[in-house]
Amino acid sequence: MERLLYRKLLAWKSSKYRKPLLLQGARQVGKTFLLKEFGRREFKQVHYINFERRHDLDFLFKETFDTKRVIENISIILDKEIDIETDLLIFDEIQECPGALTSLKYFNEDMKELALCCAGSHIGVSLNQKSFPVGQVDFLNLFPMNFEEFLMAINKRKAALLAEFSNETVIPEVIHHQLWQDLKVYYITGGMPEAVKRYLDLKDNPHETFNNVRSVQQAILQGYRGDFAKHAGKENAAHINRVFDNIPVQLSKNIDDSVSRFRFKGIIPNKSKFVQLEGPIDWLLKSGLVIKVFIVNTPALPLKNFKIDNIFKLYLFDTGLLGCMMDLSFDSILNQDYGQYKGFYAENFTAQEFIAAGYGGAGDRELYSWVGKESEIEFLKVIDNAVIPVEVKSGQRTKAKSLLVYKNKYAPPLMIKITANNLHRESTPIHNYPLYLAGKIT
């Protein structure tokens, strides 16, 4: 399946300042597939090592960091000649081999002509910081497939419409309706590539399709829980599990309203303060499994000056996994018949799209929302050096009381509403975007 990040891989390949590349992301988002496809298309040969499967290869980096010797040894192990001028070398699951992480420094210094790409999970790499070659590596982050990438997999013509979107775009009503239906299917599949592929393989039989998609999602969640135990220890894993499971619970308590700040009480026995839950929350953030949105009461630049560490919202990083964790039926999602769940589902999707577009995530711009005395704006975006309020509604209801309160108090140059309605720009400084265009708001 095509991924938008491929363009950045091409830019990395052609850069004269290229360093070894570390592609990070949560497990199962498609890092390995993307790098292998990149190698197949753009290089003479691809050489692949998976350090999770080959723990015996630690010896490559124990005796020496002589890069020439390392390449010679890898050539012997793979029984393939490696041409450092034309080939791609992939180190997968690099977090399992601290020596391989450290070696990136020496590959950058001594063998710049080699195209070396590495894949690693966020949490695994962060646990190996002592071995990390700071300043010697290029980074890219891969997230679950966003809605545009989902369309690229199921209907390239519709995907082209999103790819070519601009402020002058007009979306015919019949196309808008089709995109809205596609979005509801995406709510079910989410952006995990295996789940999307299962949908594509079986979409002619809806009942079988969605049951298979849900089975894939359950297996992915089980794998994440296995990672909790593997990397965090038994007691910490139990706490991480409790926080992870509690996120959908807290989201579902909001009835067609904005998601409230994350509450710490009642998740882990005898722990009710942020400082007591900070570890599990930080672990989930580093693993890429949750999205944090800071709440500010002063929407002024720079927004980070007005955030408070213990006041924030938490969303899941994938809407499909969210539906799976909540055991929402497929019909209820397709028919938009899930009552109080509707509002936060739209918010979760919007947060996911914003992150894929460059807001949030490791090293990227953070996400923010605004809360007043009796009003709340789901997201704040910085556009043309101004703080722009973004209100999210799951349906066609367009009355936005909080947006009016915000307008009267702060007089922003632009306001944005994201709803189920078609694209519309009013004479007043309000732009109405359909939910499926959330990732195109800049």
C-alpha cells in the first residue's frame, strides 16, 4: 500500500547531507514494508537484517565499530555482496541491538555513501538512549495510515481529490456523500495496514470483512500488551494496561460534547495524582499509542508557555483500535448510531489526522485545546502566525456556541468548524471543513 512518507524517503535518498535514517513508529504501522518497498523500487539491491529474529548478530558490533569490517561480515552472513554505492541496507528492530544503534554514528562518519535505513519502535529506541548516536541520525516518524492513504488503497481517484485540495477546491455533493461513507468505513478499519488490507481482500462480503478486521485489531492490541510486559516489567505493565484501557472509558463519558481533561482518579488503586500516573502515561506516549492534547486557557503564542503538565486530554492513536477496544458494533458505526460516542470519535479522528499532517508526535508541534469558564474549543492551530480555533462536531449540527464565545473574546482572523457538512466558506471569517479534510487544514 502506498504511503505519503515515501516522498520523504526519496528526499532523504537524494540529500547530499544524508545520514543513516531511523524510521520510528508504533508496532504494526508498516515501517518494515515501507522500507523494503523503498529499497525494491529505488536501489539495485536490498540487504535486510532483523535484530529481533537474529539476536546472534550482536557480535557484529561487540568487537569493533570498523564499518568496513561490519559490512564484510554482513555480506558473509547474508551470502550477498553489498555495494555501498548502489544498495540499501536495512536494520530492522534496531532497538533490540544497542550496538547497532551505536554503530550509526560510525556509519555516518566513515561510510556516508552507504544508504542505511533502520526501523525501530518508539519505546524500544527510547529505552536505549545510552547507546543513541545523538546528532548522527536522520529521523522520520510513521503513523497509522491517514484517511488520504486509506483512499489511496481503496479508490485512487478519490485520493487524488484530497491530494490536490486547495482553498479553491469545490467538492460536488455526490462526491462529498461518497467520501463521508468512506470515512465511516475508515472509522472501522482505522489506519493499521494489516486491517486495511484485510478490508480490501474481503470487502465483497461485509459481514466477513468486518469480523476479520476486528480479529486483526484484537491481535494487534494483544501484541501491544505483550510489549508492555516485555519492556516495562510485570508491575509497571499492569499499570500501563490500566491507563491504556481507561482512555476509551473516559472518552465515552462525554455525551455529544467536547472531550474533557484526563482524570487520574480510579484508574490504579491508591493512585489518584498525576505524579503517580505520569510513568505509565509517558510510557504510552513514547510508544506512540496515545495522543496528548494540552489544555490552555490563554490562546496566545507561544502556546507552550500556557500549558500545564498535568492538564491534558488523551486519545488513542488509531480510531479502528478505539472501536475495537470499546467493542462498538460495525452497524452502529456505519449508521452513526452510537449516541454519546459520536462526538469523541470525531475528535479522536481529527487528532489522528493532525498528527499525521505534522502536529504532535515525537519532535513535532504539540496539540492544544482551549477551555474557558463555560466554553471549550477542541483544537487550536497556528496558521500564518495566528492562533486559530478549530471546533469539531460529529454530525451536521453547525451551531457553535463555544466558537462564538471565543470570537467575542479573542477576535481571531479565522475560525474553523469541522463537521459532517460539505466544504463551505462563509463571508464571516469561518471556514467549514468536512471531517474527512481535517488533515488538510493548514
